[in-house]
Amino acid sequence: MPEKSNITTINYLKTEKLRRAVTERKAIFNLYCENDKGEKFIVELQRAEQDYFKERSIYYSTFAIQEQAKKGKWDYNWQGVYTIAIMDFSFTQSLHKNVKTQVVLYDEENRMVFSDKLKYIYLEMEKFNKSIEELENHYEKWLFILKNLHLLDEIPNELQEKAFQKVFNVAEIAKYNPKDRQNYENSLKYYRDMKNFLDLQYKIGQKEKGIEIARNMILDNFDINVIAKITGLSIEQIEELRKEL
């Protein structure tokens, strides 16, 4: 993505966009995200060639626009929608050798971008044939991973980065047989349950410590606002402690 579209925070949204009426179609995205600006990111993975795939991707992007409509008075100022399509085929009429096709709304008469709020990025993976030694930047490393992950038994030296290591770890889990995967899920559940328990115990301990400090400060006639600021207790909680004393 361009520098101005750098993502700092991302939330994964429900992937199914329901129709508004029984007679309307619905869209199911492979991945649907939103950054901290409210911009939407639709990621579509398409293995088999499909007629009218471009038209389909444009149609799906309208769901992400329409859902931003606000009830009542609205000025139509919707946030950007980006569609990224990763394809195992090439467009029939795509004669250029570029892996990436980037599309925006364009003003033909004045030869300038009409709006950059709607953008489509198509990656034709069959056109990417670089070896790992030929990779020139981070973007090409991602293309290499997307195309060759299923062929790699270990992480190459050229891809020893945290993000790529995470990809490989996820891929390893995906290859587990049902029994191993269940064991993994069970161990993950145990870890999460134990962490939640310990976090709760810590919070309880912190609260008890704050109550004890508050009691001593009340006895020493500290201002109630000072007590609240130091202990993190509410004014109401401190008043209750004062009544007990």
C-alpha cells in the first residue's frame, strides 16, 4: 500500500455482509478488515479462474461503502475502501507482465485521479517467477511467500523476519492431522485459561492493596481526591471505606 495508507491498527470484521432484503445477494469475503481510520480492506483469494471476476470484486466493494451510511442526516463522507485480490490466474485480457494491477477512479479528460478512496489491487501470482535469490524488496518477499509457502520445509535465510516466521508457524499448525491439531487447541485453551486466572488474581491483589492504602490514607486525613488518584479507587469506593472506619 502507499505510505499514506500505512496500517497501524487493524480489526478483523465479520466476513459475511448480509443482504438488506431477501431478494438481494449477499457477499462473503475471505478477509475483511478495518484500520484505526475506519478504512475498509477486503482481501479476496481466488484459485480458479472466474468469469467477470473484476466485476465481482467491484460489486463486493459496494457493500463496504453502503455499510458506512449513517441514519438521518449524512454528508456521504465515507472512508476509503481497498480491495486486494490474490489470484492464481491472470485476467484474460491482461497482456502486460506486471504482477500487480492497481486501479483507482480516473478522470480521463484531465488525466488525473478522480478519487483515491476506492482502490483495487490485483495480484496475478502466476506471473511472479522470481527465485529467492532474486528478491529485491519486502513486497517481493511477500509475493514469494504467498506463492511458494506450500513448497518450503523451512524458513530460508532471506526470510528470517518476525512477520514471515509467524506465517510459517501458522502454516505448520494448518498441516497438523486432526489428533495433533486437537492437542494443540487443547494446550492453547489451557494456556489461555491459566493466563486469565493469573491476570484475575493479579487484579484482585492490586485492588486489595489499593484498599489497604486507601484505609491508611483516610486515617491520616488525606484529601479524598488525592486518595483516588493514588489508589485508583473511585470516590464512591473511598466513601464506603470511610463509613466502615
